[in-house]
Amino acid sequence: MKISLRTLLAGAVSALVLTFSSAHAGEVIRVAIGTQDTTINCATGGPLVRELKLLEKHLPRDGKYKDVTYDIQWQNQPTGAQLNSLYLSNKLDIVQMADFPSILGATAFQNSGGEVRSIYIASLSLGAKGAGNAILVPKDSTVQSLKELKGAKISVPFGSTAHSMLIQALLSVGLDPNKDVTIVTQTPEVGGSALKSKQIDAHANFVPFGELFPFRGFARKIFDGSSTGLPTTHGVQVRSDFAEKYPEIVVAYLKATLEADRLLREQPEELSEKLAGWTGIDPEVYYAFHGPGGIQTRDYTLKPEVRAAIAKAQESLKVLKKIEKEVDLATFVDDRFIRQAAKEFGYDYDTRLKDYAAVPFAGNALDTGKPVSDPTLAGQLWVKGESKVRLYSTPEAAFSALRQLQGAGQTVRVTFVHDRATGNKLFADKVWYVAKDGKLSAFLLKESAEKWSADNGGSVLEFDAALQSVKPVVAAK
């Protein structure tokens, strides 16, 4: 039988296509992700994606990925330093960390002399003015301000965003970090124990410990990172060799983080409870960060403030002599992957890039039946046994409801107010108030309350006095 040349060519092409299509059949692709479960800003990149199996949902299953097997590995570490060690040794493909350790990791890749580099591909959470980092003292310490720390022993995780914040904060009040205080390195867990036992005078740390330690009752915040005005960010980095070989997997992971963010916006109370079970961080603290009007803004876009935070981190690390050769930030920060993920997820990246709004309060305030008009005056109560956090238009309205609930023998898990000056969400029983004409304004720091009182009138009160200054009123439900 005579076979035509056309038939032979067609058969050859078909065989070639079949060979190419099945080249990856049976391949096992490792997807190794490093996260920091206790660093609350990693919630939508780590524990939510892992526990809700969102990566599995979005991984590609066709084309060159048809019939491959995914070996998904998760590594949870307490700090970026431990993640960087695994990242550099090719035990992790994707990591999540703050601006400081991300620069340290990138420079380590650069100094290794190899071709692989680290790429900063998306943001997870943004403190445009530095909210999240904090300086804490033991609960019963007499220290109320930074100036009073002269001669103190202060611990901080070295090479972290909190380290930079501490140095900037001390300098801002005229204290020399090298002469006027003694700074030692401690992880968050060790720092917490040292605060409890009063082995240190103060401890500086990143999220969520500035809120977690006071909430647990053994520390008090005397400085919030937002006072520096310096932006902070936690984001996602990927090894360049992995990104070049499997760009679709990188995009799939980012789509999983976008879905995690959407779910957390829709179900803040329910997922705060679940996150607490997965990570050991109290649900009330999760809600303080990720609920409506939260302490930091979850944001996947690489805003100018994100780029500025990374640049500032590199500058600070040079001053601290932690790095010598700078990373090229123009190539280190790369928005191609998150833009593609947003497009596939149905989001408009450029619109979100310009949007700085916090997660809005849903529904109407219980005391007015209307939306909250001023978020810096909003109050919230999380009542034990209730699945949703109650919303009030003012601190005094929330306190009236709190007194009514206490009188009825009901337990309120936590009361939230907002700093009148900064808008930051606060635990109501840990802060100061100015009372004037039956109205309350909340402030993190006593000196801020005193300044407001001097400028606007009114009496400075602690929580118990502020609570007693309002009458219990049955709130409409």
C-alpha cells in the first residue's frame, strides 16, 4: 500500500503534538509555601488558603498541567528569618513576610551569586501610615510615653519591621538607640514571656502582638507604629526559577489569596473564630485587624506606599549595616502576576490600586438605625453567644448598651472603639477617653487624650470612669 507524503507528515505532526501534550503526564510538581500563622497579616495568604483548600481549587488542571500531580507543602514559621532560611535553600517556592525580611531574603539571593532571585509579587496587608507595629510595657509599668524609656532594656525581633519602627520612634523623641537604651533581640513569644516576668522594660513587635499581649492582659501599648507615619506591608514573594517554570501556578496561588480575602470580608466573625482555632490567636484580635474598620487594610495591589515601605526597609537595613549591596527595586517588585490573577478573578486591578478604603461597616448602627457617619466614632460589642458583632454610632452608645448587657448578666467578649485622631481600632478597656457634654472620644495614649482635652475641652478618663459616665440604655435590636 502506497502512503502519501501528506499522510506521513500529518501522522508525524500528530505524534509530535501527542508527545508534547503528554510530556508532563505523571509529573509531580512541588508547590512549597511558607507562611507565618501567628503574623495576622498573613491570614489570607496562609491559613485561610491552606485550611479551606483554596489553592487546590484554583490550580491549573489542563494544557501542560493535565495529569500532573501536585505536592502541596506548607511551612509555618514564627518570623521571616526562618522562612528566608528555607526559601534560600530551595525548600520553599513561595513565601509571605514583611518588608524588612523580604529585603533581607532578596539580598541573600543576590549575594549567593546564582541566577535565582526573589520577586515581590503581591501585597497581603498594608499599614499606609505604619499601623500594626507597637511598643509595649508591662501592664502595671508606670511608663506612659517613649521619653520615659531612657535607660530601659528593650527587646525586639532584630531585622524586622518593628526593629526599624523602634529606632525611628526613639529618635523622634531625642533618644539615641545606641546610647540611651539597651536593645536586645527576642522573638515575639520570648518577648511576651519577658514582659510577663518583667525581665525587660519594654518590647517592640509587629502584628498582631501589639494588640494580642494587651488583650491577654499582661501588657500595655505606649506607642503605635502609625505615629511614625512610615508605611508597612506584608506581601508575597516567589523564587524566580519557580515563577519562570510555572507562572500559571503562581497566578493560581494569588487567585486563592483573593478568594480568601473576599471570604474574610463576607464572614469576618465566622472566619475569625476558625482562624483562632488554626493559629492560636484569639478571634477578637483577628476581628480587630480584619473586621470592618480594621487596624490594617488587606490589599493585594502594589500601591506606591507598598513600594515606599520596601524602599524604606532597604534604606534602614543599610543604616543598620545588615546589607551592603542594594536590590534593584524596579525588578524586585513585579506586578505582572497579581494583575493577571486579578483579571482572571474578575477584579479591576487599576481601580483597586487607587482605593484606600478600609473594610466598611455593614448594616446600620443599632442606636440610630442608620449607617455610621463617622468611622472614628464607631463602637462595637461582640456579645458571647451571638454570631455577629453589634455596631453603634458612638462610643457612648456602645457603652450604654454594654452597661445594659452587664446589668442583665450577659457577657460581652470584647468592646471596640476607634482612636478619634488616627481612626485605629482599639480595645475599649485598654485606652483613654475625653468626656465632654455627654460625648466620648477614645485615644490609645494618655498624652493624646490630654492634648485633645487641652485643645477641645473635656475631662480625661480611664475606661471604668468613661463607662460609668453614660447611663445604661436598652439598645434596639
